[in-house]
Amino acid sequence: MEILVSTLILALVMTGLANIFVAGKKYILHSRARMTGGELAKFFLEPLQMDVRQDEWDNLSANNCLRNGRGCPTPQIIDAITHTPTYTRTPNSPITIINKVKVDIKWPAD
């Protein structure tokens, strides 16, 4: 009888530990995808510093590209996950003449 009780307790403890490892793995995968998205955002924004002038941001087309053909974001596939970028331009305010550009990286949720 004692062996059955101890086996049951061991099984409950092992089940709890297994659930902790599964939750930890999901958290790590999500964090890795966020870090990849951050690096991709940097990858998409850095070329724009040299290629796009401030006055060209008013010419964003419907497909999120500049009409002159520069700055077109294309989805990137890393570790079988498709990361889709989109640019958002904040128009300049009366205080500043600089446009702000934000890139959002989307990927499918698990």
C-alpha cells in the first residue's frame, strides 16, 4: 500500500514538473520570436536612414511602399515563421519638422 501511495505522489510531482517545462518552452519560443522581430525591425529601418528623404514619406502608396520603389518591406521567413513588416509614419508636428517612422513586425501566434 505504501508503494502505491508513494508512486501516486511521485506521478503527481512529475506531472507538475512536466507542465512547468512545457510552459517554459512556450515562453522561450515566444521570447525568441520577439527578439527576432526586434532585429528585423532594425534591419528594415537602418537602410531607410540613408535611402529615404523626409519629403518622400508623404508619398507612401497603398501597399506600404514609397512610390520611387525604395523602402518596400517584404516578409522575412526565419525558423519557419513569417515575419511581416509594416511602416507607420507619424506626420510632423508644428514643433518639429522631422517625420517619425515606426515599423511593426507581425508573426502568427502559436
